[in-house]
Amino acid sequence: MALPDECLGLTRVAGFYYLTQKLIAFGFPAAHASFTTLVITLSCISALLLNYGWELRSYRRSRHTHDQSGQEARVPPRYPSMIPFLGNVIPFLADSANSIRKAGSYAGNLVTTRVPFLGKDVYLIHDRETVRKVTKHPTLSSPMDLYIFSLKYMFGMPKRGLDAYRKDNSGPLSKPYPGSNVAPQDRIDYMLHDNFIRQWSGPHHSTTTQRFKRALTARFDSFIVNEQWERVDDLYDVLAKRVSAALTESIFGPSLLRLNPNFIDDLWKYDDVVPYLVRGFPRWLMPTPYRIRDSLRGQIEKWYAYARENFTEDSIEADGDGDPYWGSEFVRHFQKMLSESGHDDAMLSAQDFGTIWAAGSNTVPSVSIACLHIFRDPVLLQRLRAEVDEAFPTSEDLASASHQQLLKLPLLCSIFAETLRLYTKVFFGFSSPHEDAVLGKYRLPKAQLGLWNSDLPHNDDTFWNTKSGQHPIDTFWADRFIVDPNDPESGPIRPELRKREVKTGLREEKSKKPYFSTEGLDGAWVPYGAGIPICPGRLISKNVILHTTAFMVKNFDVELLTPKLEISHWRYGLGVGRPAHEIPARIRKRMQ
Ligand code: HEM
């Protein structure tokens, strides 16, 4: 009978130990001291391996008993680790993608697991049933510790600023969490989230989108002026920088970028080095990431001085939102509210820098990668152009289209959803600070960290439709999210599961026309997270991606000069990946 791998490992270590004992016994006195060290080392290794073998056995056992039991909610099975206290730190930092995939699945299914990490447990939640419970849970919110980590390491918030965040455990909702006792003016979590939601979900999300569209058109008008081919070394870079500038301008106004002409270039240099900051490399060991970060914050503070000097209430545009100095009500409100609660410019600039990066870091690569897929596939390009041209015969029609009109284009929407499914590999964190959260059969204890990575649910081929393997789950299929009422094999969900997962959709079914659908995908398609801590910028992001994709195919011809499109895994966990290489291309105004 073949021994399992871990038993083979133990057998080899035991054999080696036995051999060293024999050598000592046979008289190698000069080597005695070093052999003693060797023996101690090997004994430790054996103990660690034995411990690991034991933990692995208990894990497998509890997976079988726990996952099938219908008893009251329990903490999930504990994932084995080799080294006490450190837990899984080394494998998870060395190869996050592989480690998360291993810990998040068992026997081919996604599971929920408790992973020991630096003396604590991290609750990795990936099975769809539990993810759905997270989506609806009333006490789960973004853990303040994670927020503080990002502000400190990624955006350079000074210590005096972090203290204000540390003191607040009252949650992001208007009603403070029971058990918290924080004065209303110190409820920073609520103040931030209230502003995010008010500005980006209400009417201002449309005015922000309008400003984005104008800024995007202006940037391409000054770049591609006629129908002559223009060669570019890297089309990804060309798209990313222009979309990024337009998005930043739509929220923070034109003055920030006019005063700091290198801001967008610096922002993308910063984006390249973010993984070092997240891994906590100190300044003395790696000064460049810190230098770029400090420079960007300095540029933001220079803009504050200018906006304060020039802004008056009369500068606000007729829509009640935009203005040429601060850019939008979102920024004006933050300036007022955070200054009143004690933020100085260094603290404000860390906060604003975080928002600028959060807005662009996933939206910009998503739209750029979507365009690369479209322009490398002539049939897809022609189908999408036909859809866009039929809905918006002229460029002006498209420029004035509302987001509701864009949402009626099934292929465009499906490309958006498939790009986010395939390329968003983001960690999403949550916790329940004052009481345990019951999530179906599992329990997330009070103040513990729950985490998922969208990579796992997005690549669960027991759930997603691959059209009988024609479109594997790890490939881009532009039509994956289109349901064709005449084709029972269509749609994002495996046909045999569709009836169980999809409850409505009847209106669209009756029309007999193919339509875009994310119905039944709760817990399976989660690029923006879910529940209370869901991304507050998701509506703006969707508008930006849909509009820019339609804008590019409507107005430009692009010829890619490389067939290669490989995405780097270096940023795994931070969001949408970036191409691992340059994409040389030719671009010109579209020939009709
Ligand atoms: C494809 C595009 C985007 C993706 C995939 C995405 C994803 C996410 C996710 C998963 C989170 C939660 C992280 C966590 O709490 O663990 C988040 C937070 C956030 N996102 Fe987005 N996002 C996108 C676009 C945007 C845009 C366009 C904006 C701004 C207009 C934005 C602003 C924010 C902010 C401010 C937060 C932090 C909210 C908080 O403090 O809880 N995001 N995003």
C-alpha cells in the first residue's frame, strides 16, 4: 500500500535521525558536537512534522464531521500549520495565490476554514452558502484594523491621525453599534462611509459620471487628432493613464492635475510599488516607494492651498456638485467635516490619497484589459460595434447616453462582468466588533477577521457555466453573462443549477431576446465585496467601465502588434491584475 506524502516525509526524517545516531555510536568524536546540533535540529524538525501530521489528520476529520453536521453554528475547522504561533505566515506570504486556493477548497469544493496566522485565527470564508450569509449580515463591517493598516502603510497617515481611527468602534452605520460608546463627533467610520454613500450612490454619481465622460473625451481629443495611425509602445499604458486622469478629475477636479502635471505618472509609479508597502518593507531598506508616496501627498497638499485661496460658493456649478477648485461636493464635504474633527493637511492628504488610489487601481486596469480583449478579437469587436452603433448612431449620442441606456446593451455589460470575474483577485475583509456573527452553520467570533478572495468564487467551476467545457473558467468568454432564452446552455450558471439559483428573470425570458444577467450570482460574483462593507464606488466604477469601453470601440480603430496578453500575479489580493508586458499597438480615429 502506498504511504501518503506526509508519512513518507516522516519516515525519511526518522531514517536520517537513526543514521546520525549510528554514526555517533560508531565513533566520529571530532564531529560529535556538530552531530549533537544536527540531532537537536532534526529532532525539532521531526516534532514539527509530527505536529503537522496530527493537525492535518484532525483537519480532515473535522471537515468530514463538521461540514455535514446540521448542528448549531460552530467555528470552522482549523487549517493545519507546520510552525506553532507563526501558523501559515510563511507559505501565505511567499505564495498567497496558491496558499489561499489550497486553504479555501477541499475535495474540489469551496470551503470555510480557520487559518492560524501569527497567534491568531483568520476566518477564510469561501463556500457560497456562507458568503451569502455575509452579504446579508447586519453587524459585519470593514475591520477598523485593516483600514488603519492601509492608512498607515499604503497612504502614510501620521500616527496622530491613526489614533482617531483607533478610538472608534461604533461602526459605519448611522446607529452606533450596541456596546460602543463613542461621541458623535468622533464617529469617523460613520462620517467617512456616510459621505462615500451619499456622494457616490445618490444623484452625484450621475454628475460625477458626466464629468468623467467630458474629461475622457478631452484627453483623447488632444491625443488622437486624425485618421492617421499613431504607433504606441504600450496601449495599456495609454489607456490607463487617460482613464485614470479623467476619473481623478471627475472627483477631485481639474486643478489638482493642472497644478501637478506629473501626478498621474507618479500615481502609476506608486501603483507599481504598492505591493512592497503592503508587505511592510521599512523605509531604510526600500526608500523608493516611500519617496513616491510622500511626493504624491505633497502634490495633494499644494492643491489644498490653491483651492482654499480660490474657491468661493459661487464656483459651484449649476448641478450643485462640480467646481473647478475642489472638484466635487464629495471633496468639499470631506474638507469641512474632517478639518472640524481635527484632521490637519497631512492627515487629510493621506485620506484623499487613499480615495484617489482606491478609485483608479481596479477600475483603470479593468477597462484597459476589457479593451485589449475586444481589440484582439475582430469578431467580438464587430459584434460589440454593431450593438453600440445600433443604440447610439453617433459619437454625440453615446456621449449623452445615460448609464441606464448603457445597461441595456447585453454584450457590453457581459464583457464588463466577465472582465471583473476573471481578473479581480481582491481580498475582502469584514468583522463583527461587538458580538459573534452567525453565518449559517459557521460562527465568526466577535472581533475576529473574516476574509475572502474573489479569485476563489470567481473560478468555481462547480458553479459557473463553461458551455460543456468550450469556455473554461480560467479563460475570457465575452458572452458568459448573457442568457439566451432560446439556448438552455447559455448564461453564467451551469445549466443544471440554473433553475435552483434563478428565481425571476421571467420578463426577459418572455421577450425571447438575449439579455445580460447576474441573477443568482450572490456569493459567486463578488468583485466589489458584499454587504455593508461593499465597495462604495461600485456604481461609478461600472459607469466608467461601460462608458469607456463603448467610447473606445465607437471612436477608435486599434491594431495590436502582439498576440500576447499575460497578466502578472505579483499583486495577487490587491485587486485587478496588470499585464505582465507592454502591448505595442497602432491607434487612429475610427474609419467609418
Ligand atoms: C473595478 C473597480 C473596483 C473594484 C473591483 C473595487 C473593489 C473594492 C473592494 C473589494 C473594496 C472593499 C475592500 C475591503 O473592505 O476589504 C473596496 C473598497 C473601496 N472602494 Fe472600491 N472597487 C472598485 C472601484 C472603486 C471606485 C471607482 C471607487 C471610487 C469612486 C472606489 C472606492 C472605494 C473606497 C473609498 C473603498 C473603501 C471603503 C471603506 O472604507 O470601506 N472603488 N473596493
